[in-house]
Amino acid sequence: MLGSVLTDAIVVIVVLGGMIFIHELGHFMAAKAFGVRVLVFSLGFGKRLLHYTWRGTDYRISALPLGGYVKMAGDDPTEVRQGEQGEFLSQPRWHRFIIVIMGPAMNALLAVALLAGLYKFHYQKPAYEEQPARVGDVDANSPAARAGLLPGDRILRLGNLRNPKWEDVEIKVLTTVGEGLPVQLDRNGEVIQTTLTPRAEGPNQVGVVGWYPYVPGVVDKVEPGFPAAKAGLQAGDAIVKLDGKEVLFWPQFSAALQAGQGKPLSLTIRRAGKDFTVTLKPTLSDAMGEKRWLIGVDFRREVLVKKLPLLSAVSASVQENVRYALVTFDVLGKILTRRMSTRSLSGPIGIAQLSGEAYRAGFPELLMLVAFISLQLGIFNVLPIPVLDGGVILLLLIETVMRRDLSLEVKERFAQVGIVFLLLLAVFVMYNDIIKTFRPY
């Protein structure tokens, strides 16, 4: 447990440290390009640990690793200014705008670059996510069951999505809670209209409807000596029916075995396009430290793994990041209007847990998470919150419209409001993370 916590902490420090460095690098490069004197470029806050001064800039690593900053000459309106051209506030507003926006822009570019690099060498997704959304199974008493959905239904429309893939369906459901979504289904050629209302579940209180994708039961491996091997099943066989009921989502097959308590099963097998039926009796065996009814087969997990050409990788990365950005703004809007729970927000503790899990899952998963967090960091910074980049941009836009600078008093009050808000937000998200950790439901 302690080792896992330490791993999570180290990974999140490295991940956030790298992203913040890229963010501040954006400000730094833009400032240098416009001739603004950069006094300090720090990775971390607090006491200076290591530093090197070059061309008037103090490059440093500070004691608190979760953060960083660029200190430019004349960027604090409360300080005495010399009025030199090299001061930030002496620059034209459009220069200041570019200097400020380059931080979030670098985070967005990092997200695109990371995913494009990953997809160039390793593009991986569950096969069902790329397929038309067909329902494989439905939980009893779930929102999907109450809406009348049945295994085998194909989703023609869900809300504003038409002919969606499962990937689109999953995101739509996760980000919708307590709101009716119009659904159009194709059931054996008949078009059916209904309404689906996701309910909030889990530690993040995201939308859940209780349905599963169509994932056929194709046998990947047959264990020698078990009932399936004795009945003649082979790798590549598809189990299409269990006791006359279609198998459209193989993970539920195990649940059906346990519910049968060892009763003989009738399986319809499809091999080389031909169907035949076998009868076998499950055996009670040890599996993952507990007794379970088994027939001795592993099912194939269909996964798309390929390398994309560079342009295709960049295109896929841009599309993915644009989609995540739109979803992020949608979720923020729903949280502000109380249509989604604030428990869907994560702070440093939640990010550390996710980072540790991704690190243990493998490099591709970690890279995808880093890209996602970098995009979120960029989006968060462009929100019109005082002290953040978005707050500075808001003041610049107001001053541009007014054609004059705001007073020092107004800017000070604006900054004070921002500091208080950010402190309250930090306390809230950390409390939120703790609650989700110790009271997940």
C-alpha cells in the first residue's frame, strides 16, 4: 500500500512537473520573442534549490515541485515600473495576449504531439469501440431495461448522435445524468423510439445506463481436461447461444455459469460458418482464489493494434483532442448548472491515483493520460478566472474594448478575488478526492 502511494506521488510529480514546464516554456518563448526581459524561469515554487543565470534570466528548480512560473519584468501592476520597452506591461496588448495564450497553447500542442507520437507506433483500441453501437446485454432493473432496450438492438440515434460508435455512446452516457436522452433503435428491421435516462453511479457520480456492447463469444483458448475440451471445442469457435439464448456479450457468460450452479449446458457453436450443438456440464474449480463453475475456455479480446502513417496519426490525435475538449466544456457547463455532480472533478490526489494506475498499466496508457491531463491543464488555464491566464486575457479584452488600461485598484481586487477562489477550489477538490477515496459510493 505504502509503495503504491509513493509510486503515485512520484509519477504525478514527474507528469505535472513536465506539463507545467511546457506551459511555462510557452510563456517564456513568447516573452523572449517580443523582447520582454524574463527575470526568473522556475520549475516549482518556494525555496530555490538549484539555479543557473544566463542572459539575465535566473533558471531555477524550487522546493515545491507541483507548479512553476515565469517572472517577467514589469508583469506585476503593483510594483514600481520603469516604463522600459522590455517590461511586460509596456508591450502592446496583442503582444501580451500572445505571451499569455502561449502557455495553454503549448499544453494543447503537447497533448496533440504525445497522442500523434503514440499513434504513429502504437494505435490501440478495443475493436467494439470502432463498430456501430449494437447492444450486447442489458442489466435487469437498469435505466436501459426500463427504457425497453434488448440485446441485439442497434442504436441509430442517441441524443444528438446519429449512427454512433460505442466510443461516442460511452462518452455521451458518462456525461449525462438524470436527463432524458431520445433513443432510436433498429430491432430486426423495426425502428423503435424510446427515452433513456442515465443515473449517477460510482465515486465520480457519472452517468450509467446498464447496457453493454456487442462482443461475441469467440474462443481464444481451450484448457485441456476441462468440459469444453472434452466436448471438442476449439480455438476460433464462436459460442453463439447458451441454453437457446444468444450470447452477444461474452463477459456475461461466466455470470450465467455461476447462476446455473453446475447444471448441464446446451451450447450452440459456430465453426467455419456452420452451427452445431454440444451439451456439457461445468466443473467446480479454483479460479483467482475462489471456487467457480468453469468449462475451461478463454474468450478472445478483440483489440485493434496498428501503426498509423504520420499524417493519419496527427489527424487522429487532433480529432481525439478536439472531442475531449468539447466534452470537457460540456461537463463544466453541466457542473455549473448542477446537472452533473462536482464529484466528477479530480484534484492532485485523484490525478496521482490515475497516474499511478496508468503507470502500472503500461507506457501507452500513461502517455494517453499525460496527453489528457495536459489538455485539461490548458483548458483550465484559459477559463476566465482571475490570476490564471484566462483572467489576464479577460482583462486584456476589456481594456481593448475600453481603449484604455484598467486602474491599478481594479486589477488588485480582480487578483485578490482570483487568489481566494483558487484557494477555495484547491481545498474543495482535495476534499473531493479524499471523500471519493474513503467513501467511493
